Amino acid sequence: MNTPLIFVGGHGGAVAIGAERYSQGNQLKQDVYEVTDNLTVGMGHHLVTVGTHNEFFKVYNQFFPGSYGVWAFTNVDSLYAMHAYHYEIALPERPGGPLAQWSVNQLGLYAQDIWNVTPRLALTYGVRVDDPLLPTKPDANPTLAAVPFVHVADDGSGRVTDTSFANTGDFSTAPLWSPRLGFNYDVKGDQSTIVRGGIGVFSGRPPYVWVSNAYANSGLTQATLSCNGAAVPTFNGNISTQPSLCASGGPLSPPIPSIVYFDHGFKFPQTLRMALGGDKQLPWNVVGSLDLLYTRTLNQFYINDVNLAGVQMVNTGEGGRLMYGTVASGGLTPARVSTQFADVLRQYNQSGDNSVSATLSLDKRFSNHVSFNLGYTYSKTKDRMCMTSSISHSNLQYAVLQGPLDNRPLATSCFDVPSKLTATVLFDAPYGLKASL
């Protein structure tokens, strides 16, 4: 919808008309190419596979909320008279505004060997390395780079202050090594009892929309015009000719940008997994399975606002909640290191998020090409920060706060599903197809 967002006040609330703020100036295009090639060779008791998997992304992401204009009217009468009490619009500071155009090439190589040690024991082991490359760097903001922000030292030894820390143009990632080992043991040699397990490191990519945040929020892309009262210009419903000055002729309000950047030591996510399970042939052609899984993050996505000047007070009325600013009847005032910026979001890694799960399942295969599975999973998941938004600022703002912002303690995850019961019917369909319910 190519219209401004209009708020009309009333009794007990307001009505919103037009294009929702975060849908304005929102456009995404991407090209994705994948290249995979494997070579498998049998050598006696060994089955060796070497291969490569490569992903090439080219991203065009324009996210320009408020760029169509936002108008607020006291009531229906003021709307009829075209007399707004508030107007704001996001205006570009460069052609295209906060436009993120970037690419990433994730190159992967791997080697694996399945070794049939005996007719009853098989070992699977291998290693994979992924190297994410970002040819295009975000725009460097020299004003930001000159601010002495306080942060936790890379080695975790304490808090340090430096001016080379927050660099929006510094974004590189290190190769990710993922070794793995697994086994499968036929206890009696007749497939009636199987014990299996493994341990390994698994690497992945973050949601690339989080990466786009750094390209679109360098502090050099947009400014905000905000007009109130008599300074509000005449209402205009055409998004192509929205006012760029207040009625008083005032210029753009001083741009106080929000910044998103990646720490120089950032790594794509990695997880350690340990699994142990077994299958047992039961009466009536039923197979019972028990699977245990432990997962722990090694490099997990984490966000902190380094433009907060540290803890200002402890709110005893909220269980000792740490306060990074002051609260008054007029609103919230964060204590900033630099008033040139709003939030300065450092995206970096933390570790320790974990989950444990146990799954018990029963499988029954019927003679009429129908199988049935019934399973129950108990799990417990803990993390430091739940990220549910595509916007970095929202991920920080809406995450449950416990402890200090730069080192949140583990707590029950918002993604935790303690109990899950599943039932599946799989049957053979005509023409060699399979269907499930």
C-alpha cells in the first residue's frame, strides 16, 4: 500500500490507516546459487567420501520504515480539517537511503570415511570446513570509530576502553572447522538390537537478514524529520511529495542514528552435539527406539548496546533489576556514552546455550504397505537471549532481561517445548509415491 501511515485518535485508543510503518520502503531481492559435488570411493572395509558444498548469495535489501510519512490527528474532526498535531518521515542521506546491497560466498569442503570395523560395528568419522567470505564491507563510520566505547575484552579478562572497537566497516569471519565421529553397533548381529551415537561440531549460517542490519544501519544512510504542533506542515497524502521541512521551515532534526555493526572476531554459528540412541525389535513387528541428544552452542549470535554508559542504579522493587538510565513521568532516559548516537548495537558471539532431549518412539510396519509411528519427546532448552525479530534493535529491546546486558545468565528459552507428542501414518500411494498424515 503506497500511502502514508495515519493515526486518528478517539475514545480509548486510535485508529491506524495506510501503510504500516515497517512495511514502508521495504523491498527484498536475492539471488542464490549452490554448487555441490561429491566423490565416493569404496576401498575394502572403507567407504570414503570427499566433496564440496558452496553457496553464493547476492542480496538487495531496502528497509526504510517511515519513509512514506507518518501523520497523527487528534480526532476525526482534525482529520476532516487536515490539521495534524504530529508528522515525521525518514529521509535518505544518500541515494536509496538504508539500502543494503551485499554478497556472501560460503565455501565448504568435507571428507568422511565409513569404516566397517567388523560385520557388527561401523564407525563414521570426518571433518568439514566452511569459509564464509563477504566481498562487500559495510560503510565505515569515522565518527563512530573515534568514540571510546567500553566493552568486554576479547579474552574475557575484564572491561576495556578503546576507540578502534566499534568499526562499522570491519566485518570478516574466520573459517569454521567441524570434526565429527559416530558409531553404529549391531549387538547380536541380527539387527534386533542396535546401539548408535556420535559427537560432532555443526556449523551454519545466521539468518542473513541480521547481517543486512549492519549494512543498512551504519549511521550514514538516513535522518528523521519530526514536526509537532504548529510546526506540522500541511497534510499531503501523496508519498512522492511528502514534506521534507517542518511548517516553520526548520531543517531536518539532527540525525541521531542507531548503529549496528559486527565485532571483528565474529564467527558464524557453531554447535556441539552429542547423541546416543538405540533400536530394539519388539513383539508384533514393532521397533522401539530411545534417543538422547545434548546440544551446546560454541559460537552463538549475541547483541549488546555498547553506547550505554553502564549500570546507573539497581531497582530493588523489581528483584534487583539493573537500570541503564533513569525513569521519570516523562519517559525513559538512557545514559549514553556518546549523545551523537542512539543505540550502538554490537553483534558478536556468546556460548553456552544448551538443550537436552529424550525421545521414545514406536514404529509398526503393516503388511498392507502402511506404517505407523508414535513418539514422545521431553526436552529442556536454555539460552542467554531469544531472538525472534528480523530487526537487531527489536531483538535487543524485546528479549527478557536478566543480569547484565553484556553477559546475560542462562534461562529457559522462549523456544523451549518441554513435551511433544507425535503420531504419523505413512502409506504407499499409487505410481510409487508415498503419503503421510
